[in-house]
Amino acid sequence: MAWLDTVSSHWLWLALGLLLAIAEITIPGLFLIWLAGAALITGVVAWLAPIGMPLQIVLFSVLSVVSVFIGRSYLRSNPIESADPMLNHRGAQAIGQVVMVTQVITAGRGRVKLGDSEWIAAGPDAEPGTRMKVTATEGAVLVVEHLH
């Protein structure tokens, strides 16, 4: 660890901040960025003021905790909205779609074709080839009704 003696500590903090920022970009999760900010600020402070490594570690720790709490409160009041909130809810995306009955719906159960796949359907009795509208989902079951 002789190289540690030749490197100014502020460069280590700045490098750590950069590595944490790159990690946040590579593996996004909105957590490492706050630690990256704390490391960068610690590096700048260590560059401008001659403070020892123990105080730098304390500064980094305090800044990390403070930045995470500030970041969490900011994200709580300004939530990130998805461009497609139904992206992982394929059945919910089907609501309002017109489907074709592929297996007779009798006693409230049958199968319908939606896009390139078949789904279990619940709804009024209908013969294959009947076009119906999806009104809701119950888990992986599409609730359908006759078109009006």
C-alpha cells in the first residue's frame, strides 16, 4: 500500500465518486448516485482543506446519510412516473381491446385470442369466432362482454 502514500486522498475520493456514478449509470437504482455525490464533495473538501483521513471518512459518512435522506424525500415528493405504467401488467393492457373467441365460452369460461396468444376468458356464453370486448382482468383471466 505504498502507492497510497503517494496519492493525495482527494484524488481517491474523486475517483470513488466517479466510480459510484458510473455504477449508478450502469446499474440504475437511484441509490449509488447519492453516495457518489458524497464522495465527490468529500474529495473537493479534502482538496481545499488539509484534513486528515479519519475526518474525511466521517465527512463522507455524514454526507452519505444526509444525501440519501434528502434524495429519498425529494423522490417521495416528486415520484418518477413510467412512460408505460401497464408495461408489466399485460392483462391490464388488454382492457378495451377487441378479442375473438377461439373456444366456446360456456358456463362463464372459455378462451379468446388477443394478439398472437390465447387467454382464458370469463364472460357470457359465446361461440368461436364471436368478437368480444375485454372489460377487466382477474389475474390471468380476461373478463369479456359482447360488443355493443
